[in-house]
Amino acid sequence: MGGALVSPRELLELGRADAASESAPYPPALTGLRGSHDGSFDAAHALRDGTFWETAGSPADNGERYDLVVVGAGISGLAAAWYFRKAAGRSARILILDNHDDFGGHARRNEFQVGGRTLIGYGGTFAIDSPAPYSATARAMLAELGVDVSRWARMFERSLYASLGMGAAIFFDRETFGADRLVREPAVGDPWSAFLAQAPLSEAARRDIGRLVKERPDYLPGLDDDAKKRRLARMSYADFLVKSAACHPDVLPFFQARPHSLYGVGIDAVSALDAWGLGLPGFTGMKLDPTPGPGMGLDARPGPRSPFLHFPDGNATLARLLVQRLIPRAVPGRNVDDVVVARTDYARLDEPGPARLRLNSTVVRARHTGDAARSTQVEVMYARDGRLERVRARNCVLACWSSVIPYLCPELPKTQRDALAYETKVPIVYTSVLLRAWTSFHSLRASRVHCPGSFHTSVDLDLPVRVGTYRPSRRPTEPIVVHMMRTPCLPGQSAREQHRAGRLELFKTTFETFERNVRAQLTRILGAGGFEPARDVLALTVNRWPHGYAYQYNSLWDPFWIDGGPLPCVAARQRFGRIAIANADAAAYAYTDAAIDQAHRAVGELLGLPSASGAGAPLRVRTRTFRSSVESCDETPGQWSPA
């Protein structure tokens, strides 16, 4: 592979990097509209709309040559660079390009300064967590990065909120339920009668919810286990409740948003089979064997789970560890504890060296310099600062969203382009709110709130995690980061149509709209506890992800998923000449270890490594890159916790 000699031009750039280091912006501390921030998608949307090349002009060849160019600085892209360097040697020249002003993809870090201390939140990826064990490949990477998942029990102050008399609650909004009311959710084993008596529900809804959680009828009599599961896989949970369990439609709004954090849609678009696997009520009398059924989502399948580990910034710590291995000068520290609290030096990311990470650079074309079957070089063009630039590399990994790849690489076969386009994204918003104190939560005895009819459907106090020198907020009078989640849906439509409508909504929604809704919603939930938005809200970061979760196949909408047909993700991820594809989309699951496994496979394909054969097999491993549920790690889980 190419050497790492430094040219006179690069020496000059090194000097400039030293001078710029002090004044470089620090993206994790930026507030307002983040995630897919304004300016990060303009070139890509112009490319999609067919207008980009009308004004782009000719690309300027900057003379840079690399052994590998990676498109996308998410965990999959960073892992691909890391795997390539391990296989090709430390002198291999690698360039990573990303359209955002921060690295990590959805593994985004939010930082706030208050009273001389730093509070850290997560803007997307929540944790190392999975309904099934990590693959050997992903486990090995974590170990090499120094991540010890067995530390979680020592890091997490599990009983903090419970010791203060706090737990899960449900907020009923007046638009959906007729009254604004916060009601403590019954914990496992608690009677439901008191909860239902307080909830602003119709008598029919109270009666039927009580029946669902208490009684044990078989709503599909006369069918064996396999037939029941096949029937459940082809009906939504909403239809199951109304048509099979004979519930009044007033029950539906109460359950509607329960699957939002996993699927980005409500019970109208999630199968009853998945609802059974997730622990939603109505199935205890059906005598279903604890085994997966056809078309069952992997989140819902019974089986052993992976260990759990949450850093204060979610899996952004993994991204920072990967960057540290690739560009040591950019991320100080000797171990994981140091990296969690370290301040990344963004001016160092693109300084001359064997590995470079170039932000605010939207790739618009990746093509071979000759016939793909025989070419030894890939030309990559990207837009940055209003200019079109070009670099060349011996290898290229496209670790961006699959749906954009047909626009970047139109020379791909049509069948592969169609398969890539099928891998849509699930829109989601993670809002981080810095509060002056959390006394209002404490007064109302709520540490997390499910809001089935509200703008944000969840409102959670930060998990109390100690790591290195970082300390969480432990007293209600201290500042804290509150995490709120929104998944824009269009109930009644197919899942893909809902995702498309949700993306459009997020691109149109202004920060001012988000801010008004955050302040209004928190006031309505916490006002009785003394919350005052003008006094208590200190800062707000809206992590907007119109292209969020990787699309998961759904037995209601994807016939091949339940019938056992070929999977689009397999056709989509095939190597094309010197171009390989690595992302969570390539496994059709929004999981961190899926992203890692796909990176390992892609690099193996490019370098002809034997381990690439069959690596990253679809749907074998599953760890949600976004936060799936606070309930899985909180000390007082609700009755519908996926745990």
C-alpha cells in the first residue's frame, strides 16, 4: 500500500492545522437544529432532483491519492477504515468523507456547559444492546477498542431514581384523551385497577384494557402454534385488538405509540406477532410457544440478549475510539475513560497523515476510471465550500445511506440500484434538553414519561452513569439533560409511506416549532410539579434524523420477509469492482454490530480476505443503533417493557 511520506504541501497544511486548532468549532457543543443539520443535505438533494450537475462545474483534482476512500463517517465507515488499516498496514493512506460537520453518523454526541461542569447527552445511538448476542466480529472490535461491557453494573447507579420514589408514568393529553393528566404507570405485579381509575379513558377502554391485562382467553381458538403465529404475522396489533380481542376502538390510542422507539410507527403498522414478542397484552391465554414465528421482527424474537452498556453520549464513544485509533492526535486519552470526557480536536481530523477525516464534504460521484471489472482505481468527487473536488483511490467503501448510492454510482447494475433504493430510512428526532434542575420530575415522582398522543412520545431523565471522571446529576436541584423522542408517523398508511411522510415533515419543521412544542409539552406534563419553562430550560439541541433507522422488513408490508424470498439488502450490498458497500442498511437493521459486521465484510471483499465469505450474513446479529427503550435498563420497568 502507499507510503505515509509527508510532502512540502502537507507540511504547510500541518502548520495551518496547528494555528486553526485553537479557533476550530466544536460540533458536540452546538445547540439548535442538529443531526442532519441545515447545509448537510443540500448537495445530495440537488443530486437526487437532477439539478446538481447543472451548476457544479468541472471538478478540481487536488492531487490526493489514497489506498482507500470511505464515504460516510458513521460507525460503519469508521470501522471500515479501521479494518482496512489493520489488514493493509499502518502506512495505508485512507480518506474518510462525510457531509456533516461532525463524525459518528447517528452516533452523535451532545455537550452542555453549565455552572462550570460539562453534561453529556446522546443525539442518536443509545447503547451497546441487542435482543441477541453480538457477533464474534463485533465483540472482537469492542475488545480491541478497550470496551468492557461487564463494567455496566459498576457504571450505572441503578437504584437512584427508585430511591427517590420515582418511576415510569404516562401522560394523557387533552387532544387525544380529553384531559391533561400524568398517571404513574403500574410496575410489574402492581394492580391495574388504581391506574385505570385515574386514567382519562372511556369506560369501554378501561374495561377492555383491564380485560387484556387480567384475563387469559385464547383469541385464535382451534389453531396450532404455527398457524396462530402465521395469522398474527399478517395482522396489525391494532386489528388484533379490535377484531380478534373484540376491544373497543377507544383502546387503540392508549397503545398506539408503544412501538415507536423500535419501529418508528405505531400499532397500526406493527404485526400482532411482534406485539406478542414485545410483551404487549392480549396473548397470555393463547399458549404460544416461546419460539420465533415466520416474519417476526428480530427485536421481538425470544432468546438470549447481549450485554448492555450505555456511555453518556451513547455509542458516540465508540466512534471517538475509532477516530482515536485512526488519527491519534485528534482525540486525546489513553483509555475509554479518558475518551469519554476528552475534547476532540476537530482541526486535527484532516491534517496530513496516513488517515484523514474530511467533514462538510458531500460525495456526489464514485466511479471507476475504466471498466469496473478491470479497473484498479476509483474516482471520488465531492462538494465542499462551494467547490467540486476530486480524489482517487485504489479502493472505495460506500458507508453512506443505501438509498443515495444509486445517485453516486449510476454505473451499478439496475437490479442492484433498485435493491439499494428499497432500503429506505425511518425518520426520528432525539431532542436533548438541558434543565436547570429536575425538582418538578421529583415532585411528581416520574423519572420517565410515555406520552402516546403528544408531539414527543417519550420524556426521560438521563441515565445516571459514572465513567472515568464523569459524574451524573444525582440531586433534583442539580442540572440534568432530559431526552425526548419523536417519530413522525401517518397512521393508516403502509410503513414505507409513513416513513416518507415523516421525512418530509422533519425537513419542513423549523427549530422554532420544535422549541415551542418542547416548552409546551414539558409545561403540561410537569407544571403541577413547579416547572417553569422560561426559568428551567437552559439549552436545547434537536437531533433531527429524517434518514434515521435502517428500514426493517415488516411481515405486514414485505411479502418476501414472511414467505422466505430473497432479501433486497443482500442484492444491494454486492461488491462492484473496487467499490464495496458497508452500512446498517446492508443488513436491513439499524444496529451497531450490524454496521460493524458489514464494514468487516466490505473490507474483506475488497482485499480478498477469506473471512469475507459469508461475513455479515443478514439478520444474524441485532443491536439497535438508536435507543430502543429506557425500560430495558431502568430500575422500575413498566409492564410492557421489552425486557
